[in-house]
Amino acid sequence: MHRITILVSTADRRVIKNADLLNTRLHDNFRMVILNQMIEDSEPLTISKKFCTVINSKTKGLSKSRNLAFAQVEKGIGVIADDDVRYLESTEDTIRKAFKDFPSCQIFTFKIVTPEGKDFKRYADQTFVHNRKSILKVSSISMAVNVKIIKDVDLSFDERFGLGSIYPTGEENIYLNDALKRGISARFIPKPIVVHEPMSSGKTLSPKILWAKGAMFRRLYGVKGLAVVVFFLFLKRKELQKKGTNFTEAYRLSIEGFRSLKQYER
């Protein structure tokens, strides 16, 4: 039986406010690693819970946190988590069934539901294999991965992207895109594994995010990402209007972000 490890990213001990997550039923083959980044709170996180490991780090950035959490696990299945989620009684069985039913797949994405049991976003009714388009709709907390396989192909999160980084968006999309380019198969399973509050759209198209989206599209598609920027903004034009941002300004911000990526080459 594969060991499943929930890899929780938190900062400044915020996870201690989430009793539901900390009360997740764990056992030898269903464990938890909590990566606590000490950014504004220098007090280390301490949790006494069987099958739960806590790592304190003075680093910053969500992608850095994800990579450090994965470094604690050598094999089995890694489930990506934030400190504001909780899991279902069926989570472990759902994940195990996916890996059993589709042994050629190394990454699975699942549904997220709200506390009321509603879908977090619009999902397909049937399972499907991800492509470079479908990965743009994935949230990291819906992902479970074969740890050994991703380490064999040297797959990690691009630490320039994600909350607390230069570009505060897109880390999961880039991660999945890099996975597909390395020949890793990713599949969506229309079953829920995690609960999260409904997401407010207030920050989704802020000036900072529009700037970061431009860089994300360049990271994903190279120069061809320019066309994707235009297409993305066209699709979001009504949302931009509601926020009082005109298309020209949104385009300017996105192109500035697109061009800025070169100065942060890895």
C-alpha cells in the first residue's frame, strides 16, 4: 500500500487556527507534513500529533514551501495542501482508487467542494487526461502526485511564482505544464477530496495579478504567450469592466509582466 502524505504549507503558525485540518485522522500510511515559514512570527510551530511531522523554515514563498515539503518525502503519494482546507472521510479512499484505476498516471487532480458541499468551481462530469489548456484551471490543493516519479524527472515548483514570490500566481499551472513536457501523465477525477471556502474574485484581477499573469504566460508558452495574454484578457473583459479596469490598462500591465520575466531568469 502506498503511503499518502498530506503536505501542508503554512506561515507564521496560522495552521493552528484550523482544528478541522489538525484533527484529520492519520495513520502509518496516511501521514501529514506541515511546513511552517516563519516570516513575521519567529516562534516555531510545535504540534504533538502522531504521524505528523512539523518543519520550521525561515524561507518565504509558497513554491519554496511546497518544494521543502516534498523534500521530506521520498516516495508514495504527496497531496498538496494549504492551511485553510479540511479533508473528507472519503479522501484517502478516493485518492487510492485513482492511482489503482489509472496506474499509468502519475498526477491526479480532483474536485474541491465548499463547506456547503457545492463545487468550488465548474468541473467536468467525466474523467479526462489533462492537456496544456486544461491545466490552467487547476488549483494546487486538488492535486495528488507520485512522489518518486516527479523526483526521478526533477520536477519542482518554480519559486519565482506563487504567493510570497515575485509573481504571486500560477505556480500550479507551471508545475503541471512542466510535468506534461517531461512526459508525465495527469488526469482529472470528478470526485471531491478537499473542502475550501468559496473564493472571492476580488483579488483575481488586481494590477499585481495582471502583471504576474503576463509573466506566467511567458513562462508557459514563450513568445507565443503574447497571443495568450490577449485571449485571456478578452475572456475576462466583463470581469475587468466590473472592477473598473479598461482593456488597454490590463494589457499594459500584463505586457509589463511578460517582459519582466527575462530579468528574473533562473
